[in-house]
Amino acid sequence: MEDVYKKLAKVLDSMPQGFPPTPDGLEIKILKKIFEPDEAELFCKLKLKFEPVDEIAKRTGMDKEFLEKKLTEMSKKGQIMGVDFGGTKFFKMMPWMVGIYEYQVKRMDEEFARLCEQYLPYIRKKIFGTSPKFMQVLPVEKNLKPQQEALPFERVSEIIEKGKSFGLAQCICKKEKALIGEPCDKPQEVCLAVARIPGVIEQFDHWGRPITKEEAYNILKMAEESALVHLTFNTQDDTYFICNCCGCCCAVLRTINEMGVNKVVNSRYRAKIDPELCSGCGICKEERCQVNAISEKDGVYSVIEDRCIGCGLCISTCPSDAIELIKKEDDWTLPPKDENEWMSLRAKEVGVDISKFI
């Protein structure tokens, strides 16, 4: 039984996102909370691309009826990804993050939360700080100047408008922190999923609930009012989620806050404060910024450029219109075209071979 979990951990760590080993086997304890031994074994037989049950059965020599039933059960547990397209079921394995971890939101208990919290320092070394960057920031769209000509993938509205199916779930980062006794006072149900095929999100009741396009826009507005940062996967296309994140719970923003590293997110913008217009109210620093990127000296506020992620939250509530978003001249790269290109580039960067999974 122990061997199958080690096998699963090795498979997950062979993915570009990683799932690194720890000195005390913490990663094995986490997998035991999620998978039964037979589920762990079956996960290792899947690919990183969707396959119909017929193809999986043919490739593995396993019984088709058994596979369809078992894989459907695993999908409902958030262990793998499964979708039904026109009566044909497709399944694939998922990385730890974004993937298995997020889909455990309804199954997470205090023990699991504490294990994940202990594991964060290990996983962040593998996921963050490596090219291409893991996530990208979507700035508050209304705070972009018309002449800035934001690219389509930089606009939250572009992601929503391409969607045909929408879902909403509780933020697992916020749930995790609450379960270990460090709750956040910001809105909890803020994680958006967007699919370009109608009826897809309705299949993910093990993760969240379906919502309308109008409700999705309302969630984005509420997130901005609550000073939550819009984050999504660092690709130009096929983005399927928008996280709305706080600096006290989000694994991505916490990495910046706790390690002083701004290499974990791709952002084309940074904020700039005009000292002549600034009234010195401090709202930007005390209430809006989630990554401690604003400093104050003698009543004068300024942006710490190498910490600013260009989310634009500080602009929305500035009473003197002293803040603007400007495009970076450095520290920004064009995101990979899609998830496949991202995985290929990251795999090359970290030295893993994903050919056997695709």
C-alpha cells in the first residue's frame, strides 16, 4: 500500500507543476487523505489529456464498465478530471495545483488543512519562481486607460464573454486557513470557473455550483470592492478560472508576502502614485494592497515597484485620483499560448519528461 502512494507522488512530481518529496513523507500523508490504494493505482494509468473510456480500456486492458464506474467516482471526489460530452465520458489526470488540491474544497477537514499548510513551503519552491510563471494578474479593468490597449487575455471581461458555462465555489485557501483557526473576513465564495462549452460546469457539483454570466460579473465586482486580486493561469488562451485572492490566505500572494518574491506572477502593469495629488489618507496601503507594495514616509505614499503586481485595487478607492496603472518596461513576458505550451516550456525548465503522460 505504501508503494502505490509513493508511485502516485512520483507521477505528480513528474508533472511540470511538481509535487516534491519531504523529509518526513508529508506528501504521502496528504495523498492517503485523498486516495484509496486502488484509486491511486488507477490515477497513474491515466494521461494528462482527455481520453474516452473506450481508449483507456483498450490501452490498459481493463474492463470498460468497471473503468467508467470507477473513474466517474474518482471524478466526483476531485481526484481526476472527468466530463461528459454528448453522452461520451472523457477522463484525465490532474496536477496537484491547480487541480487535485482545489477540487478537495468540499472534502477538506481540519487534519487535511493542517497537512496542506505544512506542505506549502515545499510546494511553493517547485511551483513558484520558475519560468514560465504560474499565474498572471488580471487588473481591475475599469482602471486601465483606453490608450493602454490591454491585450485580450489581460481583461476579465474577455474571459467571461468567451464562456458558455460558469461556476462558483468556496476558496479552498480561505477554507484551509479557517480550519486551522486563522479565518479571513473577506468573502469566501469567490472562485470562478469558466467553460467555453455549454453544460460543462453543471457537472462539477463536487466542487461548486453553476451560476449565470451576469452572476459571474457580479462576483468580479464584489471581489474588487472587497480588495481581492483577480488571478488566472499564465496563458493567452484556454483560461478556465479566475481566482479572487487575498494576501492572508492565497498561496500565491502569501508567497510574495512571506518570502518577498514577486517572481510568482506575471503582470504587465504596476501602480504609480503622484505625490502632488496624494492626500495621504493611507487607504491604498492599509485597506487595498494585498502584497504590501505601498510604503509611507512622513505622510507621503509611494509604490514599491518590485513588489507591486499591478492589480489596480489601490486605484478604485483613491479619493484624490492620485494613482494610475502604467505598463512595465521590464519584468513581463508574453504568456505561453495555451496550457500545453505552458507545460512544455515548464517541463523543459525544470527538467522533467512529460511525453509519457500526453
